[in-house]
Amino acid sequence: MKENQGFFLSFEGIDGSGKSTQASMLLDYLLSKGHDCSFYREPGGTSAGERIRSLLLDPSSILNPRAELLLYLAARSQITYERIKPDLDDGKIVILDRFIDSSTAYQGYARGLGRDTVEKFNDFATYGLVPDLTLFIDCDVRTSLSRLGTELDRMESEGYSFLDVVREGFVDLLAHHPDRFVSVDGNRSVEEVFEEVLRIFRDRCPLI
């Protein structure tokens, strides 16, 4: 039984996959239809979270994998407590650009900290909250890299090999969480991807 009255959707994918574009398009669509919804990015979404984001994505920051994970978890815990849970309790549709699965893919798989370890920390940081639906915008790594600009943040600058492992991590998460994880082919046009995103969302969200 759901503990909240809202609906929680997260968008996941490697850098340059187009997930942020799709999340914004869905938000605009829902607002145009008069739905009560909110949108946040991770890390960020709160005063503390945005400051942590600046540190995490600054190319000059030198962080070991555990410190990196803990900073993401701190920002995630704050946004869960301060924004996500209250919005869900109010019955809103909450859209997140990244959430728990990004840490599992990036720090658990690509940084080698392990899926089980990161998922246990995620559970602690979010008070056990997980999305009702997670849309994984799956995109070829070379295509994703070609979409990124010239000024890359700390995570984007990790390059092909790193992002390839991250993508494989997301693919593995599909098998471990088939109840909420849905893959969407992000190699197509923005309009084609959004058509599928909207179809899946309509099928899964009872509030629209």
C-alpha cells in the first residue's frame, strides 16, 4: 500500500542521454494540463543541495569514491526530507532528474563501491523512499558524448570508458528492479522519445 498520495517519477541515464530534456518536456505537458506537480534535479533542489552540487561537479574538486558517494547521499537526504516527501504527502506528481539509481550506477558500478552497498546507503538517506516509476533513457555512449558541450563538468569529463560502465550499471538495474524500471530508447529524435515517455507515464500514473 502506498504511503503517500502523490506519484514519484525519476528519470535516469548517462550524461548526454537526453533525460533532462524529457523530464522538462513531461513537466511542461503536465502543467499545461493543470496537474499539480513539481520538478527537482539531483544533486540540488535545496539550498544545501545546490552548494553540494557545485562541489561535486566542479572539475577542480578531487574526491575519493566514498567521499563522492557521501556527498551525493547528503544532498539526496536533504531533498527527500525537505521537498520530495512533503510534495508527495500533498498529492503532487514529483519528477526527479536523477535519484537513487544514479548513485548505484555511477558510484556503485563505475566507481566500484558495489550495488548492494550503495543501495543500502540510499535506503538510509531517503528514509526508504523509492520512485513509483523510473524511466531509464538508454542512449549509446558515443551518441551521448557527442551531445555534450565543450565545457564539461567533473562527471561528464570522465570519458567513454567510465560512461560505458555506468550505462551497463543502469542496464543491470533493469533486471534487479523490473517492477519500477522501464527502459526507453534515447537514440531517437526528442519527439519520438517523448511520445514513448508520455505513453508509459499515462499507463503507470493513476493521477492522470
